[in-house]
Amino acid sequence: MSSTTRRRFLRSGAAQSAVAAAAAYGKPVGPVIDCQSHLFVPELIEMMAKRKTPPYSYKQDGNVYVVTGPPGAWRRRLRDKHMDVAAKLADMDAAGIERTMISINDPGPETFAADGSIAARICNDWIADLGKRYPARFSGLAVLPLQNMNAALKELDRCVSKLGMKGILLYSNLAGKFPDEEEFRELFAEAERLDMPILLHPAHPVTFDATEGHGMTAGLGLMFDTTIALARIILAGILERHPRLKLVCPHAGGALPYLIGRIDHQTQVLKRGAEHIAKPPSAYLRQIYLDAVSPIPLAIQYGIDYVGVERMLYSSDHPWVDPQTIAGHIRSLGLPPEDEAKIFGGNAERLFNL
């Protein structure tokens, strides 16, 4: 069933009994599409093993570790599932996921300095090959060597025209620089022209030193990074200049949906930071898609209330999170079955032109 036919079906009266039946079994009508799911690329890990400064990898006691930075060195141990395609497929099957928008995880090509183009090609070729081997299961998100915009745009063209990528993974900071900075602006214009969604994904956070204590880097540091990056994108006027840009912020928008009222007050009442925008920041935030990766259902519900059910996406953040965890949180909200169907797959079909 095509996405157009599926939408017509969901709007029809004949769909009601099918929707109710599917809901009774805890399954949404239509496909389940995971919009944020990751694998580490083995060839990139091998490349990192030859490096002496971050990002690099090493083996110790039979384990593989990835180190990113600066500031500070954030060390993460790779689990078996982090590079295992068969395990990814098995977990997708167990969770009823039809298709995954697959991407790499931090570090991105922009952290590899002069080797950024090599790193990007390694990652994009591997992700694209995965899509060729499993065309019904995986669609790829491209990563780009944004330390060199000419090289980045050339790689983007290759990813679209030759590799069939469906979106762009943009890190919340690019080797310490936020993506709203002038040197990266051309990417947003090109993504709008190509109708390519951008997924804003956290990277080694600029707040690493502040959140390293008590192991808060992943819990708070990553969320602060996307929050700051998204707020800067809005206040820089990028969504004002590119109203057709398809931007996705994962993890229910980080902290920005909860703080946006304060940002509105700062810009609209106190006149701080409103130089590049014509509307309150909250209006631009409603142009953004959010994904449902949150360990608390209340945050997912708030995201739905804020941007609307048509802009909420099911994602798992696998292999860091069990896909069934987020699916269970969405179902626990007791949404109308037709709304669940949009979140679990219908919105992604439309967004990524699947």
C-alpha cells in the first residue's frame, strides 16, 4: 500500500474497524518506522584505531572503546550490538519495526579534521550498502565533512544521486562549533532545495566538563547540546529564511520545549536576541519535528501537545535503548489509534518520502 493510499484508507470510514482491531492487539495500523537508530561502522572504528588523538578507538581486555573530545576525553565501551547488523534486525523484528532510518553515531566526519571526507565516504558507503542488502528494512541518513563546505556539498550530492540517502544527520556541534554559524549556512539552503530532512543529533557536548561529574554526560550533556543548537538555529533566523526546511530534533526536543516560554519572553518582551526572527521562537519550534525518544511518557505527550501529532515520530535510539521501551511509552498514552498510526509510521513516510 502506497503512503498516499494508506492516508486515504486511514481517513475513510472503512478504516475504523481495522484501526480498532489493530489497537486491541497493541499494533498500529500501517508500518512501524524507526527514525533514529544507530550502528557504528567497523571500517571507521579500524580507521580510528590508527589515531592517537580524539576521536580514536582502542581495545582493552577484549572490549572496544571509542574516545571523543575535546574538551576532555569521553570514553564509551562498544557493546556487541553496536556493530551487529543481525542483532539490529532481530531487535527490529521483535519490536515489529518494518523499516529503520539508519545512521552512524558520534563521532561525525567533522571531528576528523583533514580526514573528514574519507570518514564521511566510509560511513555513507557502509550505510548505503546496508540499504542495498536489505532494501525493505533500512534507509540511510548521510553524514557530511562539514569542516569543508565544498566537500560536504559534493558528498551530499553523491549521497542523494548515487547512494539513495533519505536524510542528513547533523550533529549538534561540529567539532565545537554550533551549526547555525555562517560557515554552515549553505547546508540548510541545500537541504531545503533537495527536500532532505535534517536530523539534529547530539555529539560530544560542549558542556562535557560541566556534566562529566556523576556520569551526567549522556543524561544531561547531550540533551543540553541539542537544546542549545536548536535554540541557536531558531534565533539565527535559519527557519525564517528556510520555511520549507524539514528539521527533526530527537529526544522530544531536549529541554527546549520546556524553556521556550522563557525564550519567547526574552526575545519578545525584553528584546534580546530577536534581530533575525519575525515571529516568537515558539512559532518556529512548531515547525520542527520531534521524536519520541524519552524515558518518560509525559515528555512524549508534552511534545505531541506542543508540535501536534503530525510532527511526532517514533524512534528507538537503538542500540542504546530497547525499541519496545519507547513503543510502550507511546501506547501508554492512550492516543486514538489513528494518531498512533501517524506517530509509528505515517509521519515518517511523508517526511522522508518513503
